[in-house]
Amino acid sequence: MPAGTLFVVATPIGNLADLSPRALQTLREVAAICAEDTRHTRQLLAHFGVEQNLVALHEHNEGEIAQRIVARLQNGENLALVSDAGTPLVSDPGFRLVRAARMAGIRISPIPGASALIAALSVAGLPSDRFSFEGFLAAKASARREQFASLAGETRTLIFYESAHRIADSLADARSAFGDERPAVLARELTKLFETVLDGTLAQLHEKVQADENQRKGEFVLVVQGNADDEAAKIAEGRRVYALLNQHLPPSTAAKLAAEISGAPRKALYRQ
């Protein structure tokens, strides 16, 4: 019997009309759906009148049951993988299953659709030719500040996920790391009833969020323009090269070579 296919299916991030016809047909026809939260997925399916077998697959059990799911695929079943919202594996479970299926030679087919980070980037009006998705910001303030500080010289547009109860503090930390005048966009509740997209400097966004309680509710995507300073760009590239070389060379040698490759000042790299 030929092996089945694992379909990686994107689901809506808010507006249920964003579920594509192909995604709906796939969810109807597979033998079972691997879902991050079966209760959430059952509600989505019920909206479209679909009854389907569900298998819970989340960060706490993925490593344990991935091989069992692969065995079902090897026995010829077609299965789907969904997360609670958006595209699976993007700050959501599924990586271990997809890797195990690929190692077993299983066909894996994406059913593309909604993604909050791409949706936010598409309306931000910030450079989108090169960007870095940094996922969810750290919950602890010290780790979050360290994360921002390490990205202060990054020239690519930066994209972060953040929750409602930390968004004001995170914007304050972003101001400290990137500067008050750094252009940014804050997208809230994308595709939902109370969707808002605020733009301006980080200082302006922070002040707007502080002044309006409604802007501290919901799910957030923060998009920050990269550092446009040429010297900062060289240092950012130098840091990247240095991090690679430092795994194999003494720090002074790694700093010297990274400076020659990137054009960044050697002393600046060595200090960082």
C-alpha cells in the first residue's frame, strides 16, 4: 500500500472566511486531523459542518506521538496538521512531526493560508524585501531587553509576537533598545472585529497604547524597521560572521577576520 500524505493546513487567524476552499476540502477528506487544541479545532470544523477525527498534538506530547502518526501515514492514511490559528510550525507545534515524516520518506504537502506575521508585514509600509521573524518576545523583562539589545544594529525589518498584558512594557523596552524615533507598526487583532494597525515611531506607538486601554487588548504583531545606519549595518553583519567564526577560532582571530569580511570596526566586534 502506498504511504499517505501529511497535509500542513493553514487555518484562519480570526475571520473564518479566510479558510480556503482547498483547505476545507482537505480537512473533510483526510482520515484524521492533528490539532494543537482539539476543542478549538472542533469549533472551527463545526462552523463549516465538518465532523472529523481529531488527534491532539501539542508541545507537551509531540515528541511522544510523532512516530505513531508517522506509522499511520506509512499505512496509507492521509492526515492533516493544523494549529489553533494561522500556519502550523510558525511559533506553533509541528516541527518534530514534520521532521519525523520527512525522515520516513512521507510526502508532505502545504495548504497555504493565513499567517499573522505576513499579514502584518503586508500592511506595515516598512521595507519587506528582507525581514527577520523573531517569534514571541521573552516573558521576563531582562531576557526581553537582552533580545532587543542584540537586534539594535539589525538592518532587516524585525517582526515580533506579543501578548496583551506585556505589550506596553515591551514597547517601552523597544524604545530603549532601538531609540524613540525608530519607525514601527503595531498590528492588533488582525482580521478580527476590532482590528487596528497603528504606525509611527516607537515613542508614538508606546504613547498611543498607554493612552488607550483598548489598544492593550488582543493579540499583537510588532513590526520594527531595521537600522538604516550604514555603520550599524556593518557591525550587525560583523556580529553574525564573528558568531560563526568564534565557534572555531580564538576570539581575537575571529574578530579580526569578521572585521575584514564585513568592514566593521574590529574593536567594536571584540567588545560585543
